[in-house]
Amino acid sequence: MSIWFTEELHPYYRKGIRIKRVLADEQTQYQHLQFVETEFFGNAMILDGIIQLTERDNMGYHEMITHVPLLAVGKPKRVLIVGGGDGGSLKQVLRYPSVEQVLVCELDQRVVDLSREHFASFGDPWADPRAELLIRDAFGFLEENPGQFDVIISDTTDPIGMAERLFSDEFYKLVVRALTPHGAAATQCEQPYFDTQLIKTIYQTAKMLTKNPAYYYANIPTYPGGGIGFMYVSNTPWENGLKTPYPAGVNEYINPDIHKGAFALPEFFRKELYG
């Protein structure tokens, strides 16, 4: 008998994946956290009924949200990851030899614990001495650390419940304030078809705060609509990253063509966003 997990993030759209077994299922202090073994996508993490990542297609998300700002900065030393308790973004950041410290500001310790157990393919980036885990709310930490980070990665859930604040004007102001003068941030920024107005609002905020904001996206089959977008937020042009070589290690998604093409938007959305 097949077991199907169905996600209904919008009232007019749903998707499903077939699962083989449930690996973990618990209500933490903050959210309903599940890990499942799927029929095709490998192990997957689900938060409050929404798929966050799978072993098979996470590379599109983790490589694009990290390498685009990291390459634009060139030789980042201090990096902050907001969220990211699964360790996938941390793994990519640690590929850069210039990085001296990566702080991961994650609210839920159980996300970290269970991800270390069920995403063995990530290795164990937490064991790297440059990595430091902070179990706390990111807002307070950002307020306390102006001008401290070369790169900030906002690796967050969808804007539902507590996570809504991570898509607010206030949050973006704190992120930009916490960057060094030539630093860059990348944030999870939803899907062009379903979240057009939210993305437009965030882009206008980013445009007021920095000189070179831009929206880009990646194909991830298990996300709504088959893709996810990111907001690049910086005074440094993202194009600088096209001149920077990739760090040692194997890329599974990003390459120079993907990197450049990710900023080429479908015409209907380009008009909505840029006018």
C-alpha cells in the first residue's frame, strides 16, 4: 500500500510525494517536525506540513542561496546563516578557504539534531571548528551585531507563523545593517507565480536599502511550482561573482551558465518586479 504525503500550501494548488516510512515525527517547542524516507527523493524534512528539503533536489536551493553572495564578495571571512539548522547551507559555506567563522542562528535545536541523524549525505559540517551554532532568535542577534558579516544567508521557512517576521521590512533593515560595507546577503524569497506581491514588496525594500538588489531563482521539484526564488541584497553587483572561481569541491547544480541565467526572469514577472 502506497503512503502519500500531500502538501497544500495554497487553496488552489497541492502536490504530493510517495513515502516509504516515517523516520521521525515530533512536536518541538516551535513546530511540527517530521523526517520521512521517500520513494524517489531520498530522505526529506517537513516542517508544519511543508517540505523543506530532500536529499535528491536540495542542491538547487543550498548552492544557489550560498554561492551567489559568497562569490560576489570574493573572499568572505565572517558569514551568518539565519535558520539553516539542517546543515546544507553550512556545508557549502565551509568550502571557502577564506571563511574564518560561520555562525548559524537556528531557533530549534531539534532541527539540527535530527538533520545530523537523517541527512548523512551532508557529512557533518558542524564538526568544522569554523562553525558555531547559536540556538536563539535571529532578530536579537542581528540587532547586537551591526557591520559584522561579509555574507548573510537567510535560510528560512515560508512566511507562516513565527517566520513571517523574516520577510518584513524590519528584518531586511537589520540584515543590511549587519553587513560589512561591501557585504552581500541572499534570502529565501518565495515563488514568482504564487507570491508576486510579496516579492515586489521585498524588492522595493531591498532597493531602498542597497544599490544592487536582484531576484533570482532555482528549479527544485519538491517546492511549490517546482522552484524557489532568492533576493540578492547588496551594494556589490551580483555580476562580480561571475568572475570569481568556484571553491574546491563538487557542484551539483550551479555552474557559470546557471549562475548568470538565474537572474533572467520570465517576462510577466520581470514587468511586475522591475516595471
